[in-house]
Amino acid sequence: MFDSIGWAEILVIVVAGLFILGPERLPSAAAWLGRNVRKVREYATGARDQLRNEMGDDFDELRKPLEDLQQLRNFDPRRAVTRHLFDDVDTGNGHATKPNGHTPPPAGPPGEGRTREDPTPPATSTKNPPYDPDAT
């Protein structure tokens, strides 16, 4: 019931109740609220149990889509897109591919790549790129 209400909000409600009701009436108001919340929970539990008894196995089939909808509440689109784009997918033939169809090159032994005979230096430049003042 208190999934979205934190302790700070409860403290604000208690302080507001103290100012509005005063210290004399606040304990009786809190007891009244507790009794009514307990009654509502008992009514909801009784209705759920009665529905389960009347529907039998169909009740569990009815609850399954509702549980799926509750899982969607915790859905994080950023995490889903990141997982879809960057996680490897096993195609079953021993090769992992990306969901977009890109197959990474096979990993070779360490040290493979540029050799000493390669005369081209790595592409590192300390010179600034060309600047066109008319383009800005």
C-alpha cells in the first residue's frame, strides 16, 4: 500500500496532522485511520477469497495478465534499448551476433594486429583540425 510513499512524506503528514488537529485529537485520529485501513484490507481480502472460491482455476488465469501489467510498471526503456543494442545474441551455431545483425570479428591471440614491419604510424595527430570561419 505504501509503495510510493516514503518516510519523509509520512513525517510531513504527521506534522501537518499535529498542526491541524492538535496534540489532543491526533492520537484518536490516528487510531480511527488505523481501524479504517484495517477494515478496508479485510474487505479486499474477503472479496479476493470469495472470488477465488467462486471462479476456481479461472481466477489464476485472470490474475496472470494483471501480474504481467504490474511487471511493466518496472519497465526501464533505457535499459531495454541498451540490452537490445549491445548484448550478444547466440544464434545456435556457436557464433554470437548483435541484434542488428553485426557479427564481431573472431578474437585472435594477444599481440595480433600491427606488426613491426608495418611502416604506417598510428593515426595520432597533435595538429588541430582545419577551421573554416565562414562555416560557423
